Amino acid sequence: MKSETRVAVIGGGVVGASVLYHLTKAGWKDVLLIERAELTSGSTWHAAGGMHTVNGDPNVAKLQQYTIELYKEIEQISGQSCGVHITGGLMLAGTRERLDWLKMAKARGRYLGMDLEIISVDEAARLFPLLDKKHFKGAMYDPIEGHVDPYGVTHAYAKSAQLGGAEIVRHTRVTDLKARSDGSWDVITDHGNVHAEYVVNAAGLWAREVGRMVGIELPILAMEHQYLITGDMPELKGKKEQLHCIDFEGELYLRQERGGMLLGTYEKAGVPWSPTETPWDFGQDLLANDLERIAPSLEVAFKHFPALGDAGIRKVVNGPFTFAPDGNPLVGPVKGLKNFWVACGVMAGFSQGGGVGLALSRWLIDGDPGADIWAMDVARYGDWATLAYTNAKVRENYSRRFSIRFPNEELQAARPLRTTPIYERLQAANAVFGDYCGLEHSLWFAPTAQSAKDEFSFHRSNDFPHIAAECDAVKNSVGLLEISNYGKFEIKGSGAADWLSHVMANRVPAVGRIALTPMLNERGKLIGDFTMCRIAPEHFLLIGTYAAETYYQRWFERHPAGPGVSIRPCAMEYVGLSIAGPNSRALLQGLVRDDLSTAAFPFLSFKRMEIGTVPGYVGRVSFTGELGFEIWVTTDYQRALYDLLVSAGRKYDLRPFGGRALNCMRVEKSFGTWAREYRPIYGPFEAGLGRFVDFRKEKFIGRASATKERDAGALRLLTFKLETKDSDALGDEPIWHDGKVVGWVTSGAFGHRVGHSLALGYVPAAIAGATSGFEIEIIGERHQAQPLSEAAYDAKGSRMRT
Ligand SMILES: Cc1cc2nc3c(=O)[nH]c(=O)nc-3n(C[C@H](O)[C@H](O)[C@H](O)COP(=O)(O)OP(=O)(O)OC[C@H]3O[C@@H](n4cnc5c(N)ncnc54)[C@H](O)[C@@H]3O)c2cc1C
């Protein structure tokens, strides 16, 4: 083994091998892969090798497409067969809801260029004769599905990487990692040490343990997973290879394996493997079979596919593989650790391994993953994702692997975990809660405790009339919303304003004022949107998306402020309440000594005030489009503040409202939000945030690219008025224009104040000016969509500025 390397990749499973290959492909040849045993000695060797392009996140789906297309390339370079069988695949729907879900998946596939087709049960039975038609309602056909040979794929990546200059050492275990002061690493192994500029943790089943070597607890857990292979079946003799098949309601997947079928299950009673510590002596081993655990799934399988019942079992495989709490990979540089990267938690290595390697290599070499990989970014988890949280969430995710998640369905594992001081008060007001970064927040309020429950649906549901009433209260009097679930940073010090001016695109506000600002990367793409509040000349409160707190911190580490500046995340130190509506000023004025008139406290003002007995910061901002105030207090005061506002609000029929009503109102105002309208694939002008980019500043990150984008941005964010009956767009639906798919929806909602359905979405700039010809496809039906030239509600913004 060499003693110096630019990158040390730890782990020779399919993911580590792909990372190594992609680094060499991008031109980095001085790279080393260290494998404790033989290649594939983690979860890779016993995988079923299935692959498909469909994924709930379109950006991950694109990387899955890339992975499948890559197999030809690495076969050609390496001369090693990947054993690719493209059989085509069927996703079977056993219920009407599942068929709706498939229609939505097909629609999403349209703008990804995927050739998916909804077919009848008869057609499904013709393509996959083993199924019993009476259990199914329809299916989706995907021509690009199949399976590969896990050994072949891993070795094809590895050989291609070696031909590109990489070194691979086997039977060498990394036992420790020591950081040097320049950010490089001493990689300690049982066969000597190597000094590496960068380390990539691709240690699969041991990624958690490798993380612990550098003091982090990665949110991953291995689950036992079983599949069985039947004896030879006469039904398959002399026939073309059977399609890949997923039976969602049966929670089963099937494919042909020689003369029999391979049948895998994601059973409800899934069992974690090595929940706290993965044994280092686990090699190419299998776990003991537990057919009893999957007996309920097998019973369904024999009903849905009767011939399987007579085929007998030739072999059972039980092996562990890892998951993150949401089932998506963990990829990228780790906050707080220089030059330490992860590529782990990859539960579908043969669909995703190539995409993970591509994104990581680009990110490491060019400073940007080259695609929107927010759904896989390791920074989406914060400290709240503890070992026990991960355990509960991964078990839930495993048991729901093939379940439908309805848009209004909140998952229940590991809840309630984090609550604010007013949680019980909101509960008493019949709040229906959602979970965001482990924190409970109210979604809507029901009239009684018994009715405080969502009825899951793709259509409008039982919350609809109550959200309407909440929006009505905000429009006509005043509503109260908890806003604690925002990320916050306190920035202090003599260079604070200069640093903010450098990292943010908008102008730093004057003392007592607020500026809304995008944050851009060097490519001029949106990597954050903030409310920047100036408390004193050298003291700021920065408010942004809580889920992106770690993501922001990582960016701030890359662009450090001078020694005189402190940047402190303080999300849970300041909790908040917002009041919104025409009576919000009168309500608050009764509690504060400061003059709240527009003359004295205009829109975008920010000031420390005493609200009754409670000290806090009051900002005059509005995400609802109505006159409104946001009040931030330290946690110990939140209950007192809530009680004061509720008591003073009786006079105005103050009504609590939740996140869903807020979503309806911000869509009416065409206000975007992070991870929906604002993502690192869009520029500020494309996203309609151009007015918050201050080109009078000579320097800020992304300025040069934003200048180009101003004149030549390829996309435009539009607001559409929709004609629908009982459903609204949810996000990710295709936008059609003149019979062609041209764009995608980012958010949708019913606008209760305007009385119709609305959607926000991106279309090519070249057709953004068209006034007709648009349609949006919702649950398989195309609806006329009228582009609006301005926000649907109070476009001039006079209500929030009065
Ligand atoms: C029964 C079963 C069926 C599956 N079916 C499918 C399927 O059909 N399709 C699909 O896409 N996926 C499937 N999977 C999942 C798939 O196996 C994983 O997605 C994939 O193997 C993950 O690869 P990896 O490289 O991240 O991890 P691993 O395969 O676990 O590789 C990690 C490697 O790192 C090495 N290593 C760890 N620590 C160190 C260290 N300290 N020093 C040196 N080396 C180290 C290990 O020896 C190992 O070789 C299945 C898994 C199982 C268990």
C-alpha cells in the first residue's frame, strides 16, 4: 500500500467501488480503496441485484437512471460482465389508491424522460402469467428494470478504476482515523498507515463504526432482509425470462432466478441487525433464516401468485443491509470535519450506486455535486437523529417500504420527540401535529379532540373545511401560528456585516430592519433563503429553514468569517409565535409600549420589545400576505407569551392556525419555500427572487453567475390557477404546454382566500410568457392551468404593508 494518497476510500462494496471509479473517471488518479476482506464483503455479495428507475424523489430517480445506463460503460472498460438482465418490470396495484399512486409516478416520469405505462390487469397477466388477476386493479410497466450480478458490478467498477490509475488494497482494515491540522488524515490500518488528503467513508455495514472513529454518530442502521429462491417451476420452462415484479399490497418483489423465482419481502416485523455495534469479524456470512417472520408475506405471495405455492423452496438468503431514517443514502462532506466525506446508507446499491459515485466525485473535485441531491445529502440530519431515533425510524421505514405515503400522512415512529413549551396548549386546542426534524408542530386545528386526525387521501380530505376557516380568520381578523420550526443563527462581532454581505446576495439591512435574502453558491444557484434581521450594528439574527441548518453550517465553514465574528446556531433557543391578519396590530398594540403604526414600525422592521411581561424580538414580516408580526422569545417565555396573546386575542376572535393553512396562503402569494421552489438547481431570477439580489454590491458569492442568469436563466417559476374538482397539485406533477410536457410543479394548494386551486411550477423561460395552452396532470388527469401574471392574492402587497 502506498504511503500517500489524495483520496482514501474506505470500503470495497458496490458503493466504494463506484466512488473510486468515478474519481478516476473525473481525472483523479492518485486514489486508493482500502477493503478489510475481499471486495463485496459487506451487504453487496448476497444482494438480489434488482434495479429500477422509479423513486419518490425525481432527482434521485435521475441518478438511478444514470446508474443503470452506466453498466454498459464499465463492462466495456473492464471487460468484466455485470450480468445485466433488462427484463422490464411491473408494479402491481391491489387497490384504487395504489393505482392513483402509480399514475402519479408515471406522470412524474414524464418530465424525467421515463417511458412508463399504466396497463390493465389483463395486460399485466399477459406479461406476468404467474399472477392471479382477482387481487389486482392494474399495473405500471417500466421497460428499464431488471437485475445485475452484484459481484460482476463491483468488480467491473473496481477494474475500471484500476485501469484509470486507482490502487485497491484488500485484506486491510482501517482501524482509526486521525486528523492533521491542515485537514488531511492519517488513515491507520492493520497493515500500515497512509496519509490521505481526503477520506471517503463507504464502509456500508460498518459505516457507523468508521464514523465513530472521527467522533460522529451517522444515522444508519442495518436491517435483516430475506429472500428465497424456489425450485424449478414448469410454468417457466421454455419461456422468455419473467419480468421483475413488485406487488405493493403483498409487500413482495419477484424475479426469475434460473428455472425458479426469487421472492423477497419487506415484512412488517422487520428486525434490526447489530443495532449498536457491527462485529468486525462478520464476513461473507449469512444470518439464520427466519421463515416464520415472513410467513404472513409468504401466505399472501402464494395467494397472489398461486404457482409459487407448489414450487418448493430451494434456498433462503437472510442478510443485513443499511438504511438511513428516510431510506435515502447519506452522501457528502460532513459538517465540522475537514475533508471527511461519506457515501453510505445506500439501501439500493444497484439502482443508486452509480449516481452516488458520480455526485460524490463531482462534489469533491468541483465543489458541487452537479445535480440536486438534497434528498441524499448527509446534512439533512442534525443531532436529533440519535441512535434510538434512527432505530425507530428505520424499522418504520423498512416496514413501510412498499406502503403508500399519502401527502397528508404523518409517520408516527419516534414521536413525540421534541416539543416546545406550548405543545400541551396546542394539544388542548385540538392541534393535529406534524413532525419536522423531530420537532412537533401544528398542521391544522380540529373542532374536537376526537376529530383531530387526518383521513389519508390523495384528494382533499377532512382537514379542508377547517383549513378554510383558519385562512378566513387570518384574512378577516387575526390568526396565531407557532413558528418555532425555523433554523436560526445569531451572528455577532466586528466583521459580521461584512461577512453577511459576502455570503448573502441581498444588501445587509440597517439596524432595526429586516432584509429577505437568497444565498447563492459560486454557480449562482440558490442554496438558501433567509430573513436577515439586524438587532444592533454588530448583531444579527438570521432565520431560515430548520431542516437545512447543518447544510448551512457546512457552507459557512467553507466560507468562514474573520476571527472577530461568531456564528452560532440557536434554533431552539428562540421559539416563536406569529400573529397575522388585519387585527394583528390592534391585538399586539394592546400588549406593547412601542408604537406599531406603519409610520413608526413599517413593514420589515425588527425591534426588541416587551410584550406584556415578556421580553422578545418583534419583526414585521408576513408569509401569509396579511398584516403580521413574528415574535421571537427565549424558550422559557413562550408559554407566557402564548397565554398573553390568546387572552388579548379573545376580543378579536383570535384563531390558531397551522402549517397547512400557511402553505395555502403562501401559495396564494406566490411565495416560494426551501426544498420546493428554492433548490440548488435554480437561480434567483428563475425563482422570482431577482429583486433580492443587490448588484450594487461589488462582491458577493455567486455575483458573476447571477449576472449571467439575470439575462439568460433557462427556467421561470410561474403561478397557475387550476380547474380541479376535489384534488389539488401536491408537487412533482408534470406541466404540459400545447400537448408536450415542459415543466414540473413545485407546490400546490387550494387558495381559500381566492376560492380556487393553485400551483407553482417551473417552465422553460422561452414559453413562460404564453398566456394559454398549459395543463397540469393530477392523478392521471390533465387540468387546464391558467398562468397568472402576478400573485393570486393581493398582488400589490398592500395588505401586509398597511
Ligand atoms: C438480502 C439482500 C438483498 C438485497 N437486494 C438488493 C437488490 O435487489 N437491489 C439493490 O439495489 N440492493 C439490494 N440490497 C442492498 C445492497 O446490498 C446494498 O445497497 C449495497 O450492498 C450497499 O453497498 P455498500 O458498498 O454501501 O456497502 P457494503 O456492501 O456493506 O460494503 C462495505 C465494504 O466496506 C468494507 N469495510 C467496512 N469497514 C471497513 C474498514 N474499517 N476497513 C476496510 N474496509 C472496510 C467491508 O468489508 C465491505 O466490503 C440487498 C441487500 C440484502 C442484504
